[in-house]
Amino acid sequence: QVHVAESGGGSVQPGGSLRLSCAASGLPTNYYMIAWFRQAPGKEREGVSCFSNGPGTKNYADSVKGRFTIFTDNAKNTIYLQMAGLQPEATATYYCALAVYSGPFTFECTMRALSYDSWGQGTQVTVSS
């Protein structure tokens, strides 16, 4: 069974940085799409960044472009979200999500939540003075 677990959240001051980790286990294949989402109280879950390992493409939400970086360690089945220049608006619970496919694919990743079926429990990021 696929299992996803996030870590690395915490509290930082505006302008600070955090690196979130997402460890995936039990993947039946090596063909996957993975993404980071976040949800603040009273708001809908929104996509932050995603990665498709088939084509090796990455996508970012406009709100985080230039400040957040997604990268992977394939040997460890781990994905990271390096967050820089954090502002209070980034305060949210961050989730890692995974979709596994039966074979190779070439499409770019999506930040549509319904495309993912394996989710972590979330890690809290708080940005405040």
C-alpha cells in the first residue's frame, strides 16, 4: 500500500526559509506524479508545485514562482519543497500528494487535487513576526 508522509514544517519569521520533505513508500511502479498542496483555515486546498518523473517536468503556482523549488531524490523516493522568502500568506498546512501510474507517461504534472489519490497527513507551516 502506498504511504506518503510529510515533515519539515515549523514556524519562521517573514523572509525565512523552510524545506519540506515528503517520503513515499510502497510505490508499485516507478511512474509517478507528485505534488505539494496547502490549505489555510477557511480556504480551499490549493496546489503549490508538482513534478512528473516521466517527462521530468515541474510546475509552480504563480504565487510561489521564483521562491519555491521542488526537487526529488529518486533513490530515497523523497520529494522536497524548498521554500524561501516566506510571507504570512504562506501560513497553511502543507500536504504531499502522489499519483502512481502503471506505465511510462509523458504528460506534465497537474495541481488538480482530484488527480492524486495518496495523501500525507500534512505538516504545518506558520509565518509570523
